[in-house]
Amino acid sequence: MCGIVGFTGRDQAKDILVEGLRRMEYRGYDSAGVALEAAGADGAARLDVIRRVGKVSGLASELEGYAGQATCGIGHTRWATHGRPSTANAHPHTSCDGRIAVVHNGIVENFAELREELQGRGHVFKSDTDTEVLAHLVEEAYAERGELMAAVRDAVSQVVGAYGLAVVCADEPGVVAVARKDSPIVIGVGEKGSYVASDVIALIDATRDVVVLEDDQFARLSPGGVEYTDAEGRPIEPAVTHVDWDLDMAEKGGYPDFMLKEIHEQPRVVRDTLVGRMTATGELDIDELGLSLEELNDIDRVYVIACGTSYHAGLIAKNLIEGWARIPCEVEAASEFRYRDAIITPSTLVVAVSQSGETADTLAAIRDARIKGAKVFGITNVVGSPVARESDGVIYTKANKEIAVASTKSFIGQVVSLTLLALLLAQVKYRLTTKQARMLFRELGDSAAQIQEILDGCGPAVREAAAACKDARSALFVGRGMGAAIACEGALKLKEVSYLHAEAYAAGEMKHGPIALIEPGFPVIAVATKSPTYDKTVSNLMECRARGAVVVAVATEGDDEIKKIADHVIYIPRIRDCFSPITASVPLQLLAREVALMRGCDVDQPRNLAKSVTVE
Ligand code: AGP
């Protein structure tokens, strides 16, 4: 998630902006910049834009030499989603004449069309970002309207997507124009002037009385205060919220820990990962595909290689790639793949899945595969990461920075991205029609709302199930088909944050050994959503229950039968089985977190673990 700050008032803006950006560093970023409104030698206002790749401290050093007297400005920390980390892609972005500057948080879904239209009208673009179209749209509207707030309103009315936006204009000194849709914006007035930010943590030193701007609301900040308007420009009086969070709570957006915050970001991750990924005619649009459709059509074997949670995303991809595209797909731990002499030909596609994009084993496996002639495709959350750079093509999971060591939102982003890849392979292999792909793509997008429904409603059932598991010495996670892959991820989540031993088994394997573990009180956590193998799973659970197991089931809403077998049921909305990992994983993430809290564990920084394993 990018960070936005803005200030206009009676004090020097640059230090206020830098401190605000510093407060948001925890969100993760790869570049930073400011636009400062200063008076030129002739007294006319100008915008000084200073941007750089790297840390805010580097930007601050560069600003130490800044001699301008600027009491108005905007600043930004960028987590790259479109366009690699570079100075040219860093915000603020400016209009052709440099008189308008914008900072933006969100995604302009229709930026390609807008960019083409703007270029057709003579606008010259200086970056690869989606955001830059906003600077040129405001420039055009300002030329017509002559007033910044009205120009911003006109500009965003052409945008499809999400934006938290702050704009300054050298021809309207002292004004910061702000717009919001689907990306957070908070505004406050302090002793020194008026402030805007994408995160309350950047404001709370100046004021704890803030306005949380709502969708399609606008604000015009000036040194004397703030005017709020609606999409039609009519004055509004938004509510003021008093924030009593300390800095730690503010960093977590009011959640008690990053893990819960990131679990709750998953609906947005689904939507952001899908943004712009299908054309109006139903073709998948993977902007950094890197491989031709002919090369993809030539693929006759897929290896998905990854570690940990990313490996579990691969297990899900296997079912999709083989089911839809009918291409043999193997999933392997990167640490194993890299040391065996896998069968690789130029028609082999190696898909490397890595949140960090820097896991040593995964990188080594990619390099080995390339030497052997494979095509390599990366699924990663970090733009410009080694996995992204060393792959022929890449899909970014758009999860923004994931701070908790336990992967949650990035896992969902991986599953969605791998689903897109499977759909693409199936289309290329003529195994799915455009109509079928479009239907599946739409249902995939619907999972975002279903995750939200689960987050809103499953708390009590999760806490009840957690209480039943917390004192166990071990737990078994079982499922079939997609449920088996989900069970693997559920087991990893539980053990890595609660230190309670857990392992996952295909439910059909229980009779081949694991059922020997079952004794009264032993927790068996089942993915028992409606699927072609549901009845078989229920039979397995009956065998466990008959031996005294405590059965926790993730089940499909409306399924009453499961209540006869399970001691605790966590219901989720009905969904096509192939998409069930996206929704059924969420209760298991919450269950793991709840058990960990009950066991007094640090859910964000579990013992012995690192967020990325850059050594073997
Ligand atoms: C999962 O919760 C862990 N954080 C860990 O298993 C992780 O998935 C694994 O280390 C792979 O990391 P990567 O996705 O950054 O390559």
C-alpha cells in the first residue's frame, strides 16, 4: 500500500512531509518523493519535485540542501504495482507543464485507454505508471475549469479503479485538492495548518481529530482549513473521528496485530490482483506475460516450485492447470527440485511462486531450470524482485507489503494469480472457451465478497473451535482434492504461529496409518465443503469421531448433515469447488491465529521464523 501525505499551512512543508512519510515506512515501499510549492525568483509559484528510489532517509538527505521556502506540498512512498521501482516511476507525477503534481494510492484500472487517449491529445508521459494519467487528466480539466478542486473532480470522474489522491497546482498556491475512492484518506487540521494522509499514523502528532474521507468525497485543504464536497461539488459536513490509538495501534490500522490486519485485507487483494486482467472481449491480459501465446501453447509440462505457503498455493494450481488446461503439472518444494535432475525440455514451464521473490531455494531452482532450457514464470509480491527479474514473465500478487511472518494475504494473491495462469493456459490450449473463461473470471472475482462475509461472520465459531484445540499436543488437518491442499496450508498456519504440532493428510489416507493417532480429544480439522468427494470426507470424519476425535469442520453454508459428525462447524458461503481454497483458507488462518493467541504466542513474529529465507 503506498503512503500519501500532504500539508498546507504556516510552517515549512518539507520536514512535515518527510516525517509523515517516515511514519508510514512500515507499510513497505521502494521509492519516495515530494512536490513542494515554492516561490520563484519572480515571485511566481513553482513546484519543486524531488524523488528517489530507496529509503525516505535518502530523500530527507537530498532535501537538506533544498533552499526553497515551501509551506505547501505533497509526498509519497511507493510500493510498485505498475512499473518497476525507479525515479521516473516514483511519485509525485506531474502534468506536461510541471504546474500540477499528484500523489496516488490505488490502481487506475483503465489507465491504458486513458493514456492512449491523452497521448493522442499530445500529452507526453514520463513514467510507466498508471498514476501518471491522473496528472494529465487534471491538467486538461484545469485548463478548462481554472479551479483545482473542480478539475480533480472532473479528472477522477473518468477513472475506473481505486484512488486516494492529493494534488497541488502552482497556479493555486497553498491549496491541496484531495479525492478518495476505495483507498484510505484521512484529513486533519492542526495548529500549523491542514494535513492529509493515507494513514492516520502520519497525522496523529498534529491532530487526533480527523475526518476519514468516504468514497466519492473531496476535500480542498488551505492554510485556514478544509472544505469538503461531494461528487457534484456540493458542500458536505463529514463526521470527525477522535483517534486515541498509540503509534503501534495506528501502524496496524486499529487491528491488534498485522496478521489480523492482513487477513482482513484479503478481499482487496483479490480485487487488486484481478484488476485489468481480462479484456472486454474476455481475453486474459497478463501485462508482464513475457511469453508468446505460441510459446505457451507449446508447453507440455509444468513444474510449480516454491517453499512453505507458496508451495501450498502450487498444490492448488496443480488441480487447476491439469483440470482446465490438461497439461501435466507437478508441484515440488524448491529445495528438492533444485537438487534433483528433473526432466526439463524447451516445452517445460517452471512456475516459481514466492511472496518475497528472494527465497534462496526458489531462486536457485529457477536458475537451474533456465540452464536446462525451461521457460520460467514468476508469481511474486515484490515488483523487481530477483524472482521477477529472473523469470521470462511474471504476475504480481498485488498484496502490498506483508509484514506478519505468516503468509495470509499474499497466499490468497498467489492462488488468484495462479488461477489466472491456469485460465490462460487453458485458453491457449483451446480447452476453455472465452465465454467459459469469462464466467470463471467473474466467479473468481466474486470470492472477494465471500471472504468479507466470512470475516464478518465466522468469529464466534472460530473462537469456539480454537478453545477446543488450544491444549492439544497435535492436530490433524484433512481434506480431499482442493480440500487436501487447503489442509496443508491450514496445518502450516497453525504450527507456525501457535507452535502446536499439526500435519495435513488427504482424508482418504487416514486408514493407511494416521488414524492410529486418533484418541479421545484429538483434534481433527477438516475441510468438508461441498465437493465431488464430500461424502467420502464425511465417512472419514465419522471414523475419526467414532474414536473420540474432536472434529472441527469448515463446511458449506446450509449443510446440516455435517453437524452430526463435527463438534464445531465453521460455515463459509457456497463456492465452485475450484475456488474453494480462496475462501476455505480464511477460517483456518483465523483459527491458527486464535489458537496462537490463546497459547500466548506472538502471531506477527513467531519464534525461529523469518519473513523471507534468503539462505539455504
Ligand atoms: C508461510 O506462512 C511462511 N511465511 C513461509 O512458509 C513462506 O511461505 C516461505 O518461506 C516461502 O516464502 P516466499 O513465498 O517469500 O518464497
